[in-house]
Amino acid sequence: MKGCGQKMKGNLTDTAVIGIDEAGLGPILGPLIVSAACFSVPADKIQADTWSLLSDSVQSNKKHLAGRLLICDSKKAYTPSTGIAYLEKTVLSCLHILGKAPTTIIELIDMLCPACKNRLAQYPWHKDLSHRDIKFNHDDIAISAGTFGRNLEKHNMSLVALNSFCFDVAFYNDMIRKVNNKSTVLFMAVCNLVDEIIKSAQHTNFHFIIDRQGGRTKYTRQLRTMFPEMELKVLGENDRISSYQLGTSDKQVRIDFAVKADADFLPACLASMVSKYLREQLMGCINSYFVEKCQNLKPTAGYWTDGKRFINDLKTIAPQIQYDPNQLIRCR
């Protein structure tokens, strides 16, 4: 699997601190997205409470934002009633810090996961992504980005990159058939992002914090398989966190698989929000495609029960709509 391959900036004396999280592992419809949020952090700030440190510009609770950006687990940031509003403001503000301002979904994909663009072009509901506008208040985004960026600079920190890996349904199904395990497919995507960041960032020290994968506590065999050229040391494995040190002659990489990383660790929360935002944009395209062909169809979020309902509705309410099930429905 190939990732984004973006070259990242960073101070060699700092540590690249990265959170990785996914959105869409459970659904039966739509893509699985895995994202990484990378920050450059000086050594004396590694153990700091990031939310407290950056409290002038970010907050983890909707009730106390007072103009600040919401950075929290995407399951709290997104609700059917508020939709993608919080996700959008945070993700676009962070992209603005990186000098990126997507105005269409295809531009968003180019910035987060360009490797998936050609695959998505094969889907009838994704063919017009260049005409799917992202509408937002440019001044509002610029103000939020400026406040967050200055707050980071105040503490000698910086946002280095936002990267995503998109498993569109047909690609996901193909990977599942090859490895016959959903957790393995997800872990491969996580390691793909880890590898891309290690190779692209201008750092020598890296610290990844990743939400625990399916309750697993031991990752030694999988890490040795994915990173055979790196020396591996087990730092600890318990019910709360599993920690490893990987190294080469010029790179040192710590990887923590932690329970509730997507709730307790700011970079992982941001990665969660990026994943959810990109997934919701692509799900919106799927819903628009089918509802435009049959007004009686009710949109779907793609999760198991509602996804099954949508598939049944296509058969009973709109049997005239032709589609490739391998592009719409996950095999697992």
C-alpha cells in the first residue's frame, strides 16, 4: 500500500509526536479512513497536558469553546443534529495552518490522501468530486487557524502534517480477500502511515500514540513483520498500554498502542476528526448519487443496521438503479 508521500518540515532537535486513528471500521457501506496528525514538539513539552498547554486556542468540550477550536474524539464532535460543522471547522483550520485551503472534495483528497484519487474515480458516485464544493467561511477559518498557529508557536510547537489512508469499498474488499482479517487490514494501514511519516518528516525522534487495535495487547510479531529493517524493543505490554521502541542508525521511534488514545491524546483526537470528516464527505457523495436517482430513498450513515436497510431499500424502492455491489457493500 502506498501512502501520500508528502515531505514534512520539522526541527531536528524536536520530537515528531503523532496520533493515528480511524473512522468507519464498523460500517457495511462507505470507506474506512485512517489518518495521522503530526506535531513537532520540543523535548520539554513531550509530557505536558496538550489541552492545558494550548487552552487559548483549543478545547475538548463543545460547551466551553468560546471561539476556540474543538479537538476531541470524532464521536463527540459529530452528531446527526450538528453534522460535520465542528469537524469541518477544525480540519479546515488545521489544513490552513499547513498552507492548504481545499474548496472541493477532490482538493481535500489531494491534500490528505492523493493515492486514493484514481481508485475513487472508478465509482459512479465519486466521478464528480471536483464539482463537489466545500462551503465554509474563509474569514472564520483564517481567524481560528491564526489563533491556533500562534498558540503552537508560543510553545515552540508546530503542526507538521495531516495524512490519511482511504480504503474505498472495492479496495477494502480486495484486501480482506487477500488477508482474510479486518484487524490485519487496519493494522497495515496504520503501519503504512507510520512508515510514511518516518520517511517524510525531518526529525530523528518520533512518538506515535495509536488507539489499541481490537483489544490486542501484543504487537511484537506484527511490528517485526511490517518493519523488518528496524531493531525492536518491547518497553511494556499491559491492559492499558503496549509500548515499543523501533530504531535505525539515525531514527528512533516509540509506538504506544493505548486504550482510549482517541479520547485522551490531542493528536489522536485530531486524527480521528480528520478521518471522520473525510468519510462523511465521501458518504455524502454516495447518498447524493442514489437520492438524486430516487427521491424516496432515505440517506444512510452506512452502519450495519441502517446500511442493511439502505441495501434493502435499493432492492424494493429503487430496483431500477444499477450499481456494482463490490463498490458499495463491504464483504466484512
